[in-house]
Amino acid sequence: MTDDQLLRYARHILLQDIGIEGQERLLASHALVIGAGGLGSPVALYLGSAGVGRLTIVDHDRVDVTNLQRQIAHDLASVGQPKSESAKARIASLNPDVQVQAVTQRADAALLDTLVPQADVVLDCTDNFATRHAVNAACVRHGKPLVSGAAIGFDGQVSVYDTRPGPDGSNPSRGPCYACLFPPEQAFEEVACATMGVFAPLVGIIGTVQAAEALKLLTGVGRSLAGRLLMLDGRGMQWDEIAITQQPGCSVCGA
């Protein structure tokens, strides 16, 4: 670690649970962020500022003025630009040492099978079930932990889906996958910010929790949200937690 890095990350290094060793793990890590909108903005900015060495940001969309109410990685100057490129430029202004790959494509199965194996952690910051299920399936297939968040209106949720075997290689796995909670064969009502609206700080709260969970996974600090779903009622600022378990009949991760 260079003198400049020791200074930049001093507040992390002061934390006994992270220290120099943990910060070096972050610098050597690679995070894959799917979506550079409301959730992806705080995720990308916090992972970049925290010193995750490599970030791959995937988003097929371009910045629109309606995004600026909540998507803090973008500004007026970036309207019309690909969101992935705009987020890359914003991270570079915060921490030029981070290597950022901007991918302006839709996250389909073929692209995910290329990118997911390269990452140490995957963060789903998308806004539709089809992509969430594709990301989850790729993470299960390639044995990568997934940090998933969602936000609409005043309501948000976040969890970690980590189906990797325990440290000694034993089963059962550490937790369920996304499909255990939301089976792909069941129909769920799809709602969008464009029709339902979203409370601006809500995506910041959920996205920041996602970033925190990813940093914990990369450094080995604390207990992850695997097996637990956090739900936020933004009107009352009330958090609720429910336990979720792996479903033996799950079409994605079940035995």
C-alpha cells in the first residue's frame, strides 16, 4: 500500500475489524454492479471511494433528467450519456486509483456468464424481476455471493444471497438464493418508478446498505444478511426482518 493510499483509507485502517489487511483485500477485489440508477449510484460511489480495486458497472440505459431526483452518480452534464460511463467518470473524480469498466449493454445471460465469474461479489441494483432472476441464476451457477436491493414508492428491501458451501466445504449452503424467495415460475406484479414513483432518499438508504454488505463480504467483517431479508417502510422509518431459508425444490439452487 502506498503512502497516498495509507492516507486516503486511514479511517478504514483505524477500524480494528478492517485494518491494513482488510483494506488490502478491498484493493485486490473486484465487484460487479448491475444497474447504475438509483440503487447503483450509491453502491458504485461507496465501493469506489472505499477502495474496491476493480469495478465493473453494467447498464444499457442513458441518463435522463427525470433520473436526477435520486440517481446521485449523474448530473446535468451527463444527461444523454450512458449511465455506465457517467458513473465511471464520477468514480474517477472521487478515486482515480479504482479501475472501472463501463459496460453499456443489457445484462442478459450471455453477458452475465462472462462477467460474473470474474467478480468477487455481485450487486443487483436493477428494477425488474427478469434481470434479477438472470443475475441470481448466474451467481448460483458460478458460486458468487449476490447483494440484492429493491426500492419503490416508500418501500425498500435488501438481502444477501450466498449459496456457496461453508468454509469447510460442507453443506448445507450458507443461505437461500433469490429464487427461493421469489420463484421465477410464479407471477409477481411488476411496478416501475416511472408509474409508481420513488422517494428520493429511499434508494440511497437501500443502496448504501448494499454497499456495506458488499464491503463486509469482501473483508470478512461481521455477519452478512444471508438468510435474512430486511424490509424498510420509509413512511414510518421502520425496519423489519424476516428469516428466509433455502427451498429444497428451488428450480435454481435446490438439490
